[in-house]
Amino acid sequence: MNMERLLLLGLSMLVACSQALSLDQCDQALGMESGEIADSQLTVSSSFSDHIVGAHSARIRTEHRGGAWCPLQAITDQVHEYLQIDLGQVTVITAAETQGRFGNGRGMEWAERYELEYWRPGWDAETGWRTYRNVSGHTRLDGNVNSYMAAKTPLDPPLLAAKVRLVPRSSHPRTVCLRAELYGCRYTGTEYGARWGKGAYGTGLEHARKGVRTYMSTKVHTS
Ligand SMILES: *[C@@H]1O[C@H](CO)[C@@H](O)[C@H](O)[C@H]1NC(C)=O
């Protein structure tokens, strides 16, 4: 291996490592619980009652009015109801967390499973939404098992999106309510830039992770 290639490899490793580091620290609650995400950034496809169980009640670990967002229809795999969170800018999302409707003990609704749909600037506002798929190819994320325990699911690969929809799913018709939080960090466009995938699906970050592994093993084998 010539000197130039070695230098290039070292440089790539450095870049790859700093990417991995910044991703490890990318786990801040994005503001559903704290209110940093404002009510005006939340929309829902429908609700059983906007006043009681509308978007404003969808904040995790809070008991606001009815205690969660509850869509009008019973949820099946065909029904498309969603809670939409507009993050205002492209954001790295590394985990999603849901909770059912506790409603001070009266609630008994939760989502057993849900999907994440996401949107980025430049995509069609109506038809451009895509469904998140994890590294194993699954779209359904595990939701809740009761009305009170929150369940947090890491996203591998992380998701880059400006808007996210939580879409409850159920194989049998089921009344669902949910509260949510998203975790991640601001996307600056530089820390992952070098390995940013341009593919239709590519989140870029998965490429970054593969890059780290590849460069690490290359180093071990060639040194
Ligand atoms: C992908 O999603 C499935 C279904 O939710 C889950 O069982 C699996 O562990 C996930 N894989 C990863 C790598 O997160």
C-alpha cells in the first residue's frame, strides 16, 4: 500500500470515528414531553374529540385533558391514522418512544405496534412520505403492553427527517390512543456529510456505520 493510500485511509478512519462518536451522543428527547415541540408542530389525521384527546394530549408522561391522542377510527392494518410531528428542520432521530392512555387510571387504550412515516424537504408534501424500515427490513415497531408503561425503541439505522408520523397498526380492530417522544439530535449536515448516501432510501448513517466497521477491520488486517 502506498503512502498516499495509507494517509487517505487514516483520514477516513478519523472522519468515521468522529461520526460514530457524535451519533452515540445523539439521544436527547426532542421535546414532546418538555414542550419544546410546540402544539402548533403537532397535527393528527383525526381524533375522537379534538378538545379532549387531540394532538395536544399526545405528549409522553403528561396527563393533559383526556390523557393521550385517540384517533376516531378503530385501528387495523388498513386504517391510516397518524400523529404528525413537524420538527421544523432535518433532524437525526435515533429512537421513538410511545405510551398509551392512562387517563388517571381510567384509560385502557394503547398501540401494540406502529410504523414511522417520514418526510424531508424537497419531497412531495402529500405523496412523498416514506415508511421507515430498520436494518432487518421491518417496518412495525413494538409499541406498548399496557396503558401506563412507556416503550422506547432504538432506530437502527437512525432516521433523518423533518417531519415524522407515528402510525398505529393492529392485525385486529382495536381502539388505540397514544403519547409519544422522539430522541435524537440536530442534523448539521457536516458530521455525516462525507458518507452521506444519495440513494433513494439511504439514511446515510447506516453507510457511516458500515464505513466505521470497514475501516476498522481494514486497519487491523493491513497493519
Ligand atoms: C427491527 O424491527 C423488528 C420488529 O420490530 C425487531 O424485532 C428487530 O429487533 C429490529 N431490528 C433492529 C436491528 O433494530
